[in-house]
Amino acid sequence: MPVDQKLLEQAINNSANVWFEDALKLAEQMGWREVGGSGSHRVFRHPNATLIKGRFPRPVNLQRGKGGKAKAYQVKQLLEMAREMGIIK
């Protein structure tokens, strides 16, 4: 699935203003697969995560924050992990 570039740019430029559903969509578009969680808390793993296991030993967690937005620090972590794996620049 191709990555929605507009959504990616929004997440990069303002991680505090990403809707929770859009963060879930972006994670899936970049290759993460949901492995757990429910409701407002989701857990994702990436098949290539072994490349960055030393720096990021845990899977990605995404939670719904205030007003239906994803928590900014988790969006930033998702993007940082994607950069480390070469998914985005």
C-alpha cells in the first residue's frame, strides 16, 4: 500500500495535529501490522524491526489523546523508527 504523502507531511510537520485514525492508517501504509490493543490503544510491529531492535526494543504504541488526536510523542516515535529503517527520509 503506498504511503499517503499528504498525511505523512502533516505528521512530520505537526505531529500534535494527527487524528488517531490517520496515525493508524499511516502506520499500516508504512508496513506496520497491528498485533494487539483495542479501543484507544493499539500496538504495532514491523517485519523489519529487527534492524533497529537495539535502539527501539519495543513495538510502536499508538493511543488516542485529547479530542481524537493521536499522542504526538507516539507519532514522532513512529516517524523516527520509519526513518531508521529507511521507509521515509
